[in-house]
Amino acid sequence: MPNKLGPFIILTLMIFHKKAPVKAQRPRVVKPTVAPPRRGASDPNPCVANFFSHSHSCHFSVALCIRHTNKPIHGEREMADKPSRGLVLYGDGLARFMSPAQTHLNSLASRALCGFLALPHSPQSENEDMRIVREFSELLDANEEYESTAVKGICEDTPQEKCAFPSVAERFMGMKAAIVTDNSSVKSFGGMVGFNVFSWNEISGNDGSSAESSHLASEVLKLLGFQEGKELDSGIFELIFAHIGASTKMNGVEGVDLVNRLVGDFLHKASPGSNISSRLHVSVIMSYGATLGDKDLELSVSNAGKKGDSELSHLFPRQSYMMKAGKPRENIRQHCPMLLAQYQHAVTRVDAVESFSFSDFLENGGNLVIPVDRFLHEVAFKLWKAPKYGA
């Protein structure tokens, strides 16, 4: 009998036996020998405190600290506490004349985010003056206004508010914009779409006595609210287009050489560490102008034009720059796009481009291709004047 009851008794004892609970050990806390930084006298930063008190999860704590603290990282400026101001240098038809001698343009490209702006095909009957205005209107996403009968004559002597299309201020949350150009057609069209218009002689002084590129750069920055390396409380304008064509000449310097010098002056005045370096968003655009023949077809951004892709070309998806509102753009020109480099210290990304050239942009550019009519929207977003479009 005892032999039969033995296992039952042992099992019963195991079930009802209560083992004394083991007291959980608290993790060891390593106290810092130096007091953690504080936001204020009575408001410690919980992120920093977490970093010092939980050394076993230091990687997670560091990530939280960088994300939530109000303090700028040592050596960096506080960002995004107020909008930037935009400068667009537009070398109209000057991309063909670029060379390694344009060192300032190459320097900009090496620190900027580079890519292309895809243009539509030009009409066969278009002359040079019409091309200049049409491509400028594409940059402003105002091609419909250019094609309307209003732009072709009806609104030339009509106040802006009576024209049928909205101004740049109406389209972009009251953005104050100006253009500097010596082209009379660009002046007229710019005024119609709401830009304040200046000539280069007005910028340099009506007599043209101060036409040095450094002085021109200072005067343009002054219109944006930057003077003597300092940021003023408010600028006259939030965006300035500086249009330079092949015939634009100041103090004996013209065309691509003038663009190159101005780029150097702007980079110097907005160098890292200056008060305006992280407040000035610079875009430099160089276009090819009118297409000249079959040789221009070599300057193609199309996947189908690359060697070895002919058999697989039908497998490539339609790229985003070839779409609009979910529908294909049928009039995109795959060759001779505008070259675009954008730079703002500590804001814009940096790619592997080293020179301002089509081949370098194609091989190493990080901005790829976007439709030319999205350009102004992207710049306005940087100035807090438009919502983000796309990724």
C-alpha cells in the first residue's frame, strides 16, 4: 500500500508546495560624475537624463536625444526656425559654353544637389525671342498664361489685377518675388505674372558705374534682406530670379563668365559660418537654348538611349517626370534638359558630382530628372510658400 501511495503523495506535495519568491534584482544604475545638461534651471532635459542613467541602452537614448532636444549640436546652427530666401541664377542658353575654366560653377556643383529639368519640345515656328520667354514661363509653371491670348497682347497695357491668370503672390501664399533681366520680353512677361522687374543697370546703379560682379551680388542679396554679411529682420523680396543671357554684359564680362563670377561672389558671401549661409537657398540653372541638330540627341536623359538597353527598353517603367496628374506627358523632350544645381548650407543633400557638366550630372547627380514646371513649386516649398510635391 505505501508503495502505491508514494508517487501520489510526492505529486501532491509538489503542487501545494509554495516556494518563496525570489526578489527581483534592480538593474545597477551608473550615476554620472558630471551633472547632465539642462534646458533651464528647473526643467531638465529628460532625453539627456535618460542617456546618462541608462547606459545599457545608450544607442537608443542618443537617437532620442538628437531628435527631441532644442539645443543645436555643437558646431551647427539651429535650423527651420524661420523660412529661407531664394536666389535663382538662370544662365539662359549658356550650357553649351561651359568649360573647366568656370571654377566657381564647378565648386558649386561639388557641394550642391544636382540634376535636370526636363523641357517640352519647342514649336517648329519658334524664334529665339519666343523660346526665351516660353522656357522662362515653363520655369514658372505659367506656360498656359504664355499661350493665352492675354499674354500675346491683350494684357500688355492692362493692370495685373485685371489679367485672367493669378500672380505669383496669389499662387504661393503671398510670396514677394522679383526678376533681374535685360531682356525686354522677359521683363514684360515677368510683370504680367506678378514679378517686380529690375534691369541689371538698375542693380549696378543707373549709370552702370558699379558693375563689378561683387557689387552686383551684394545688391541682389540686399533685395533679399542680407546686408554686409548679416540677416536683416525682413527683406524686400523672398525670391529673386537673376536672368543672364548670352548678350548680358556687365563691366566687360558677359554670358557664362558673368554667371561664373556671380556664383563665386554668392558662395563667398554665404560661406559656411556666416549669418546667411543657412538662410539662402541658391539654385543655378543652365539651359542649352534652341536645339541645333542630331548632335544634341547625345545629351539624352532617357533610359532607352543607353547602350545595351534596347532589348529591355519596354520593361522600364515610365519615369515620374513623364507623368502629370496620373497621365503621361507626351511632349517631353528627352535631350538637352536644363542643368540644375541647388545649394543651401546644412540643408540640401550632397551627391557625388564634381563638375558642372551634363555627363557628371547624368552619372553622379542625386536629383535625377524633374519636370521643369515643378521647379518653382519645389523652391517655394523651401521658402515655406508651398506644400511638398512628390517624395
